[in-house]
Amino acid sequence: MSITNINISTDSEIKAKAAAILADLGLDMSTAFNIFLRQVINRRGIPFAIIQTPIKEPKPGGWEGKIWMSDDFDEPLSDFNEYME
């Protein structure tokens, strides 16, 4: 097996953060990248899901059954006054 070099361009902050995490795992960047490449070969593709996280938008009625509106605007106030007595 012959050895070859790969040059990768990345943001220096990303590299530093990744290197710190890999060091905690006992790996260097070269070993981690070789693991990644072996997984690409084994899985015949990227070894993790590449998805765009959906934007979470509030849904009307999400609190359905948990919040109720009184027919009488003053009813909650009278309930509170009874509670305070």
C-alpha cells in the first residue's frame, strides 16, 4: 500500500475545534480522516445523513386542549378572586 497526501482547505477555527475534540478521543486529524474515508468505502457513500434541519415554525392549535378561552371575559378573574378568599 502506498501513501499519498491530501490537502484540505477549511476554516482555521473549525480545524482547531475538531482537533481538540479528536485529541480528547485519542485521534489526530490524519487518523480521523482515514477512518472517514474507510467508512465512505464500506458504506459506499457518506457515512452520516446530510440533511437540512427543518425550520420549526409555530403551528396554530399546538396548545389545543391545554388552553381554553372563557366565554365570559371576567370569569377567570372571579375564579382568581375565589381562590384568593
